[in-house]
Amino acid sequence: MIGMRLGGIDPSILRELSGVYTPFVKAFKELISNAYDADAETVRVDFTPDFSSVTVTDDGHGMTPFEFRTDFARIGGGSRRWAGDRTRKDRLRIGSKGIGFLALARYCDRLRVDSGAERSFEVQAEIPEGGNSFDLLSFLGVPIPIELLQDRVTCQLRRGNRKLEEDKDYTWNKKHTRLTLDRVTETVNVKVRVDCKGLRFSSQLDFERLLHLADNADLEKLDDFATIEVTKVEGACPTGTTITADRLKQFVRRELKAERRKGFVRNISSRSGLEQFNWQLSRCTPVRYATPAENPNPAVSKLLTLPTQSTLAHLEVTHGETSTSLCRPVYPLASGVAVVPPDMLVKVEIDEGGLKVEGFIAGFESIIFPAEYRGLSIRVRGVSIGDPGFLGADNLLTGVSKAALSQITGEIVVLSGLDAVDTLNPGRESFYEESEQYKILRKHLIGDGEKVRGSLGLAIDAVIRRSSVRSGLADVIGRAALRRRALDDVSAGVSYLIARGDKTAELLRKMVKAKHSHVNGLASAKPIEVPLPPRIGGLSVIQSKDLSEATEIDYVKAQIRVDMSRQEWLWSFVLFDRQFQVILKKGDPDQPIAEADLKESKIYVNWGHPIKMQMDERGFLRTALAWVVAREAAGKEPDHMMDLALRLLSFNMQGDG
Ligand SMILES: Nc1ncnc2c1ncn2[C@@H]1O[C@H](COP(=O)(O)OP(=O)(O)OP(=O)(O)O)[C@@H](O)[C@H]1O
Ligand SMILES: [Mg+2]
């Protein structure tokens, strides 16, 4: 191998640039992005058993040795940067800055690149005024054996519009590496073309040395950090590129080697190092979406069916015996995930100012685990920009709205826009806040005021609405059940006391047979409607009968149906062998707590009685009924009455007092 001179590198910024790619996986993804840009379909990633090195092999269009020098091993270099945004396969190119090769500089000592391409390399040169020769080898900058170059090169020389002729205007030296011509009075343009059929190269970049030189700003020695060897392949030349990151740093190896944490696996950080690497890589490389055999959320898949997004066909990561084919995970498409109901699924569609975005935001009724699925993931050219988040909305929110964020996930796919050099930070991990298109995106996703609106606002509202409906409804049903328990308690207490056959039993027995009526005020007081609010969490409540569930919630129609034919809503109860109807009345505070109409088998309860303020509904209802039963049965014998009331109140049917 021979040292190769590399142009365009300013050592003082090398370390700075290599530092924008953290952690390791975010640097590593640059190799995958480059393979994608080279129109690869299949990319293989192979770790050695001890994680000391990793090799990426792609089936893309490769590089000629000369492209390698001008495009790869050079910062911000390469004329193709002005040649458009699309690859030969019409993919939107991920890379644009020309610094990707530096990404791994901090994570390994050496990078080896093996590649080749069956095409010609074309480049323009100039022989300036006053010059009289042109040295092809030093111009190409790649040390290549002369015999490999000789028959492959053609040069076309022009001065202004005039084509210069060999032997008349210029001559080649014997080795065909150097042109000589008369002293140039007007610039001569040289078009160099090298046929690279059958050529492959192997190059080694010594990062350790590069960063060391960079630290010392030792410009003179910079050309020593890369070596290259160009060889000729007989027969069919293999296509594609193989890049090996060799001698991975100890801390990288340690991370990759880390074992799964024992016990309950709550989120990605408890998985093994390699599993974490694969997970992260699947989110920041252009791979297709993972869809389970049994898709719980076809509506979500539909929103992610984006024909314009090209992806790699295969990205395979191998380590020893284990091999994983990476797909991009999306929470609602993971197996076993709850169905996202229509009111919790917000479709995102933006077409403004050159920005085209599609995707979804989904809310869930419980907190999303694992945690790394929470938040909106923004995908530009198939690659996530940073980790999922809320574009700063989390800082604007407090209380329940903020809490709701942990129940929200989303996939925001940028179809065009937001990919300009001045929109994305180097490393493509975040957006420049001042980018106009980023502002448009933010406005649509989270609004542009102090309050969070936009699609995220809708999702938050949906999550909050569901949780307030759930808790509101649980409260209403719970209270109905408690009231029912009060009736059952009194009913059981009376049966129990009658069974004892004593004096109290006799009084009670007499009472349930009685047909007199003692009511004077409560009967005519205003009745209380069934204690059911007209709306819960903004949904209207409708009384229903014979439903299959106690309640049915329809968030789309904004309705809750409550099955009022169920036990907990019935107000009749039995005293020994006689059925009574309990009727709630809005009585005055100084009216009795309850009155019984033994003729009509009705018991009126004064819902406006001050004692009600002191206890819950179950306690109050029980008190009122015990009091009225005791009064009707033993009103003329105060001792018995007190005793009976207390016994009924303390009677313990279910062991909970
Ligand atoms: N696997 C590959 N196959 C073919 N060409 C490649 C490959 N990897 C790199 N290259 C060439 O090297 C060039 C430099 O890659 P590099 O990642 O440094 O910059 P970039 O991809 O152009 O921009 P960015 O810094 O934004 O990633 C690429 O533009 C491409 O021409
Ligand atoms: Mg790149």
C-alpha cells in the first residue's frame, strides 16, 4: 500500500466534526446511509465475535479509486455535490455534507474501504497560463501502478473553443503519465477520463493517526494517514463496497458486549448491548416498517403506506450465530399492542411552503412501554432526526396535559422539505430552529403559541378526554354500587334480626306486616332524579336498558350509554318478605331523614338532610333506612328503637362493617 495525499482537510476542525456523531450507533448509521445513497438493496453488518471490528458490505454501485479520493476521503469535497439530490435509482440522497467518513473516527482506530466500480472516472483539469506540462499521476492523486493506468486514460485538451491535437500541440511521455506542450499563453482545459473496468482498490484510513495529527495541527504529515492499493481483477469484477471499522475502541466493545439485565424488561436500556444497537440502528436507517403477522392497527399502517419512500430491501446484522434483519419498529404496529381507536388516531398531513409531511399521532389509554416509543419520531429521507420527542411542547405543558405525553407516540414522515443543508445539523440529529420549514412543521404539530395545539394538541385532548370519561364513569358506577350495598345491608340486617326471634324480632315482624301510613312532608317534596350526570368528560350520558356491558362508550358519537336495568340502579329492596321502593326526595334540612309509607310500600329518603354532608352516600342511605325502620318498628319504645337502629347500622353483612 502506498500513502495517498488527501485534500481539503483542515485538521483543526477534524475532531470537532467527528464529535457530532454520538453515540456509536449514530456514527455507524452513516455507513448505512452511504450504502443507501449508493443505491444498495442489501446491506450486511458483521461483528467479529469479540466486537473488535465490524464490517459493512453493500451491493451498491461502488466507487472507483479516484472517486474514493475525491468524494470519500475528503471533507466537503466532490463535484457531485452540485449534481443534484437524487441517486441513479432516483432515491433522495441522505448524505450531503461530505463529512460522513469522519463519523467513526472516534470509535475505531482504522477504517478499511474495499470497493470498485465498472465505470469511467471523468474529471476536468486546467493548465494555467505560464505552465507547459501536466502530470497525470499527481493530478489524480491516487498511487496506481503505471501499467494499470496506461491503457485506460484518455485526455482531451482545449484552448478556448479549439481542440488541441496530440503530437502537434502536445506530446505524452513514454509512460503516458505526463503531457508536455508549449508554454501556455491562454488556459488549457484538460478533460481526463479513466476507464476503471476491472479495477478495485483497498484503502486504509488511520484515524488514530489522523486525530493525533489533528491535535498537533501537523498539516505536513496529513497525507500519511491513508494508504491505498489499486489492483486489477480478472473476470467479473464484484460490485459494491465493503467497509471495516477495525479495532473498535474499548468502550464501544464494552457497550456492545453488555448483557441483558435480569428481571422484568421494561425498556430498551435493559436489553443487551447488541439488541440496543440493533434497535437504535433500525430507527435511524432507511428500512421498511415492521408489520406483525397480525396487525392490530391496519388504520395506522394505511397512514404509513407512502409509495414515494424508498428503503433498503435488507439490512442484516450478524454477530456469531445470531443474525437479525432490521425493520423499523412503530409502536401501534408492534404485536400485542392495543387497538388505536379512531378518536385517538390523528392523521398528520402537511403541504405548505415546500414541506410535505404525512404520518400519524396516536394516543393510548395507558402509559406506553417501552419508554423509547413515546414521542414523535420525525423521519427525513427514511432516517429519524434525533430521538422521539415533542418539539419542545413538553416545556409548555403542565399537569394532566404533560402527563398525557407519556401515552402518545407518532411517526412523522417528511416526504419533501426539511432536508436542506441549512435545516439539519451535521450528523442529522436535530433541526436548526430558525429553519422556515421547521417552523411550519412545528406550527402544524404543536401550534405556534403559548398553548399546545396542532395535531399533538388534538391527541392530548383525546387522551385526557378518555381518562376523564373513564374516571368520571367509574365514579358514577361506583357510587351506584355503594348505594345498592346500603339497601342490601339493611335488608340483610332485618332478616338476621327477625331470625333471632326475640322482642326486637317481634317488633320488626309486626312492622313489615303493617299497612298504615305515617308520611306527612317528604312524600310531597320534590323527587330527586336518578343520580346520573347529564355529561361525563364532555360525552352525553344516555339511560339505556339491557346492554351487554354496564356501560357503552362511543367516543366518536360522544355518547355514553348506561344500562339502568342492572342491579346497582334498582331502588327496590326487601324487608323480610315484603318489597319496598326507595324514593329520594329533595326535602328541607329540618324535615325527617326518612319516612315510610307502609300502605304503599314506599320509603322516602330526605336527600337534603344535613347528615348527608357528613358521610358518603352508602353511609347516609344506610343511616336513613336504619333510622326509619327502627322508628316504624319501635317508635313507641325509645329503648328498643335506639337498640334496633344501632344494631341495623352495625350489622355486618360482608365483613366490612
Ligand atoms: N458505500 C459506499 N458506496 C459507494 N460510494 C460511497 C460509499 N460510501 C461513501 N461513498 C462515497 O463517498 C462519499 C462521501 O461520503 P460521506 O458520508 O463522507 O459524505 P456524504 O454522504 O456525501 O455526505 P454526509 O456527510 O452528509 O454523509 C459519498 O458521497 C459517496 O460518493
Ligand atoms: Mg454520508
